[in-house]
Amino acid sequence: MVASPTPWIACLAFLSLTVLFFSARELGGTLSPQGCRMSWMSPSYVQQIDFNTSWSPLADRYSLWLYREVGWDAARVGDSLPVLFVPGNAGSSHQVRSIASSATRQYFSSPLRISPEFSARSNVYKPLDFYAVEFNEDLSAFHGTTLESQIDYTSKAVAYILSLYPPNTQIIVLGHSMGGVVATSLLPSREISAVITMSTPFTLPPARFDNNIDSIYANIARVLENNSTPIVSLCGGATDMMIPSESCILPPNSRSLFRRTVFSSALEGAWTGVGHREMVWCHQVRWRVARAALELAPFASEDKRVEVLDRWLRDGHTLPSLDMDSVKPLDEHEAEHAIILPVGQKLVVDGPKGTRAHLLPIPAARKRFTLLVSGGAVLSLAPEHHLPFSVAVYQCSGQFHCTPFRPDTLKLLPTPAPKKPFPVPHEGSDESEGVVLLEAQLDGLSEDTTHLAVKIEQGDGRGWVIADFADEHDEVNEPASTTCK
Ligand SMILES: *[C@@H]1O[C@H](CO)[C@@H](O)[C@H](O)[C@H]1NC(C)=O
Ligand SMILES: *[C@@H]1O[C@H](CO)[C@@H](O)[C@H](O)[C@H]1NC(C)=O
């Protein structure tokens, strides 16, 4: 395709680094408010007519629907697990389609279905059935009694849905906007495995006309303080004109229960600002919500669910849990055959092949180490469709005494495409690609640490790795506008 790929890729890699650096700096200013992509879907909705007034007198007023992706989902529910979507203020049950469609397509197509990890456990994961309540555009934000009816109806809907599944099946509840208030109000419940809210105000909404809302919010405060069901709140931040950031943040609790607030702008690998309504269909958000639901649904243990939520709905500003013990030590043979770089030379490996360690002498004045890996994995963090190679970093005293090196930043960045604006206007970035960024401050290293070693394993000629030391001031900055806590 290109006559001399090496300089070209190196140049591209450098360019990407510059663009990453630049975009990180300028993100606040240049990000289109809706850096979202839409995807194909083929929605259909089956009304649950058996959920009638025998179940709830409100069945006259509201309805319950089952989403089916035409040509993908089986007509009958059964060997599958349920999810319930609760729309928000003046919202519609049809908003379920974005997340439901993504879950179905992820389950039945790549990568979940074909990944070795998934195949090995294909007896564990199941397709999901997405149900949605329809409140006929009730203006729930303004009337406590309306909200109470919605909570009542939704709790009966949960009971009805679970009656269609084997005993002890649990359900995941998703809520958009005030639907998240309804979802959280269903707790405590042994039947609910996790709650994910999108653009939901957890403190009192600005406009309220009656006192019933106060008691609903008082109840939510109790739930948030004391209930162990994992809850994630996805927020748009400044891009969400309806819900102020402060209101979307889950309050801390005294019992270290899993409460996670993630701003879409900081959602790992996403980098997109998401408005109030876009929160439900924005591709970068929905596929992660769908994936989290798919992977947590089969597990009864709260720890396992928390692990899954932590993996897929993670704030890129926090470090993932690092299993340093799982890093294979750098063995003598690898150290002996390591390529030793001259002081001050940046490591650029384009299309790594096989396994090779590289020793980088730490320059005296440099304060930070930055590693960018395109296509491969670092400490088990990798883009969705990643290449077989992985990269490990060690701190060494001399050539032969190396121990695994602990970063203070490890996250997935979206890949800027060459010659295209970044983030791509109206599209944001894709989950299938990405660059893993590892960074660490060097101050903490012991006196006798002379080198860092970068080991690349199982390269197949694709992807690239860049590593360099930097002064404090040329680090890749966090975008200021996304630091919301
Ligand atoms: C509700 O549906 C069930 C099952 O189809 C039926 O047996 C029952 O009579 C219905 N109730 C009403 C009030 O229509
Ligand atoms: C949480 O539970 C504890 C004891 O289980 C109780 O003392 C406390 O009042 C509860 N908090 C709320 C907000 O209900």
C-alpha cells in the first residue's frame, strides 16, 4: 500500500502523539457537543398484554413493551435474561431501542460471540430481553403523585417480567432522566441486580409543584446510603442542559457501597460530550451500557457485578484495578537480549514482531514517563478489537534487576484518524480502536533505578509502541472541562 511503511508509520505515530497531546489540551474547546455516532438497528416492540389490570390498576394508563431486534432476537423469551428500561420525563419506551439493539448485536455478532474468552464461557452469558415501560409522556418531573404511580407500576412490571423466567432470576434496571429516580425508588429489592441511570437528577429537581417529590427523594437518599445494589450514574456534565452536574453525582455513602458517577466526557475511550437526550442513543455510551448489562446479568455475586460495571463503565480519570502480580517478570534471557537505547532517545517500535525488551535509561531531568500502545494490551487494558501483542513495563537497576512498574495513569484513548479532525465531528470515536496510555511520575522511584524496560510480547507486525520521558510541563494533560469531581 505504501512503499516504505516504517518512516510513514513512525511519522503517523508521532503525528498521533501530537494530535493526542493537542486534543487533550483543546478538548474543552473543540469537542462538538454531540460527538455521537448512530448505528443501524431494526426495532420492533411487543406489547405485554398479559400485564393487565389484574397485575396493576395502572395498566389502563401505562403499558409494558418487549423490544425485539428484527432478524436477530428470538420471538420467545426464555433462555435469556431480563433488563427493564424506564424512560424519563416526557420520554418514550422506544428509547430502549439503542441499548437493546446494541446488546443483541454484540451478543450475536463479534466480538463477544467470537472472542475466545466468550466462547469458553458461552454457557455463562445469555442474550438479554429488554423491556420498557411506557408512561405516555407523563410530565413526571413536576408531579410527585405521577412519579409515585410510575414507581408503583414499574415495581409491578418487575414482578410480572420475572414471572416469565425461572425462579430467582434477577433483573437489571436502566433509567433515563426521571426514569432513573423511578428505577432507584424500586430499591431495596432482591430482584434487582444493578441499576444504571443516565442523566438522572439524584438531588431535587429545580421545578417541583408538590411535596410528594420530597418524600420520594428522601427515600432515594436512604437507598443510596444503605442499599448494597450496585448503582452507576452516567452524566452528561456541562453538555446536559437539563441536569446540572452536581445533581447527577451520586452522593458518597458511609458504607463504601458501589456508587459510581461517570461523566460521558470522561467515560473511558469515549471522549464525547453527551446531551440530555443523546445519553440514551449516543453510540459510545450505549454500547458500554449494553456490554455491562450483558456481562453482569448472569452473575449472582455482587462482587462480580461490581467488577463488570467497573470494567465497562469506568471513569478514565481513575486507575483500573491493577493486578501487578500477574505481570510476568523480565527473565534473564530477555534482559540479556534487550535493546539498550541511548539516553534521551524516544522508543518507537512500528509493527513489533515476536518478543523483545527495550531498556530506556532514565534521563536526569525528566519527571514523567509516557507510553502509548496502539492495538495491543497493557496490564490487561486493551481496545475492543485488539491485536495479540502486549506490553509490560519494568523498573530496573542496571540491566538485570527489573521489577514490574506501577503506573499512575492507565487508560484507553480514542485513536485520531490521520488527516481527519479529532474528535470526528458528529461521530466522536469508535470503541473498536484505541490507544492505551500509560503514564507515571518518576519521583517515587528509588535512587538505584537507572532504566525502565519496555517488553513487547507476541508482536505480529501490526500496531505500534512509543515511549518517552518528559518534563512535567509536556505531559498529556487531562482535559480540564471533564474533571467534574
Ligand atoms: C389478565 O391476563 C390474564 C392472562 O391472560 C387473564 O387470565 C386475566 O383474566 C386478565 N385480567 C383481566 C382483568 O383482563
Ligand atoms: C442506614 O442503616 C443504619 C443501620 O443499618 C441506620 O442506622 C441508618 O439510619 C440508615 N441510614 C439511612 C439514611 O436510612
